[in-house]
Amino acid sequence: MTSEQPFRPSVISPEHPLHPALTAAVELARSAGRLLLAHLERSARGLNYKRSASDIVTEADVLSEELILSGLKARGLEYSVVAEESAAEAIDLQQEAVWLVDPLDGTTNFASGLPFFSVSIALWLEGKPAVGVVHDVVRNQTYWALAGCGAWLDDGRRLHVSQQATLSRSVIGTGFPFDRLSNRDNNLAEFAYLAPRLRGIRRHGSAALDQALVAAGRLDAFWEAKLMPWDWGAGVLLVKEAGGRVTDYKGAEWSGRARGLVVSNGLIHDELLEAIHTARREAGLDEGHVAV
Ligand code: IPD
Ligand code: CA
Ligand code: CA
């Protein structure tokens, strides 16, 4: 493993009160990424099942989480933590300060040796995202955002959402929930309705990275239901700071309480919501409320 490179973004003043949290999140996400890469070739080893046959965890998920949490502690940034592999049942986002950590987003890809997975670290203050970092491990690209200061790639390329204004010309990402075998509300109705109506639909397998790709204008939108706070803690801030729109399925601004997330460039948002509603209505599902 190479030694840690300090992250000193020229676009954020070192005096900014969140500078230590931002630099910690970027540096630790990159370190965790190097750890994951070192484990990639033996990734299927030490694999365990969680809530279903499609919900897995590897040794690397746990080691990555340990690296991030001990790194935050070592830097004295010991706010409350909600990290996927050690999270309690009850999650309170309204706390003064809470880290939301996904140590490996895209475990299924990772365990199969597929090169699309990420590390996501966010800091939320009193129910609002303040710092968001998504590190694309294989491409070694770090997407980051600071509330009110924009969204950026690596050391200073400003991110903007795409300009695509027509749904049928859009390339959109999505994903399917862990309970897709046992629950009819599993996104297949929305997928079947939208797939023929878009330029492209993608199921990449890392929700955090998909949101970063929307922020970068590489995807025009992304939607998924039943994600957890560590899946969207950073991504929603990236999209907002890149000029996009972030809502639930009803079109209400994202607060973290709803189960269905829609992020987009803003221009196609209403059209996408309408399509999701139509698909759900035709399938006999509640338009705006996802059944858990
Ligand atoms: C999963 C990925 C996947 C999404 C799932 C998530 P994990 O996270 O983000 O793309 O469809 O809903 O649970 O388990 O790999 O961290
Ligand atoms: Ca995840
Ligand atoms: Ca994970």
C-alpha cells in the first residue's frame, strides 16, 4: 500500500470550519480504497450472507470500515457514527453531527471481481448534509462536496449536472432492493416501464457512485428505493452542490425519511417522477410510497 497523500484542496480555505472533516473524509476514503484494491483478487473469500442471498459482506467491507472509523478517531473527529457494518437498528440523522459511512458500496461487484465499487463518507449536521465524499476506487477518482461550496472531482475540477432536458434521450441509473424475491415492490415495474423509454438504463451496482456520476453529468439521473443512509449520505450532497435535484418519489425535497430516492439534473426530474408514478400505478403499487 502506498503512503497516504495529504488532500489540500486549493478551492477550500484551510480556515473553513469543515476543512478538517473534509480532508479526513477524502484521505480516509482513498486509504480505504487502497485497502479494498489490495483485497480484490481474494474478494470472494470470507464472504458472509446478511438479510438475503443477494445481501453479502466480505472481510474487506469490515476491514475498510475499521480503517475509516479508527482514522476518524485518530484525528479527533469522533462524532456519532452510522457505518454499515456496525450500525444499530435505530438511526438518528437529526443529531448535532453524524458520520454516515459505507466502507464498500458495491460489495456484489467487488466479490465477483467487477471493477465498479466505491467508498462513501458523509458528515451530516442537524439533519442536513455538510460534507460528502464518494471515492471511485478502481478509477482512483474522488468526488467531494461541501455544503454551499460546490461539488468537485479530485483536486479541483468543478462538477455540474448534465444539460439533458428530455427523458427519452437520457441515460439513467437504478438498482434493486435486497428483498426483491420476497417483496413485489422491488423496482421491476419501474424498470420495465422506463427501460424502453430511455436512451440507456444502467444497473451499475454502487448507488453511491451512481449519485456521484449524476453530479458529474455522466448519468442524467438515478433512482432507487430502500437504500440506507450510508448509501445516499454523500451522494445527495454531491448532486445538490452540482446543481441537481434530490427528492423522494413524491417529489418532496430529500430529508432522509422516505424510502424512494430520485436524483437528477433537475431538467428531467418531473418527467422521471411521472414515469415512476405511471409504472407504479399500472403495477397496482402506491405511486409515492414504497412498501418495505
Ligand atoms: C448496495 C449497492 C447497490 C444497491 C443496493 C445497495 P452495498 O450497497 O449500492 O448498488 O442496489 O441497494 O445495498 O451492499 O454494496 O454496500
Ligand atoms: Ca451500500
Ligand atoms: Ca456496503
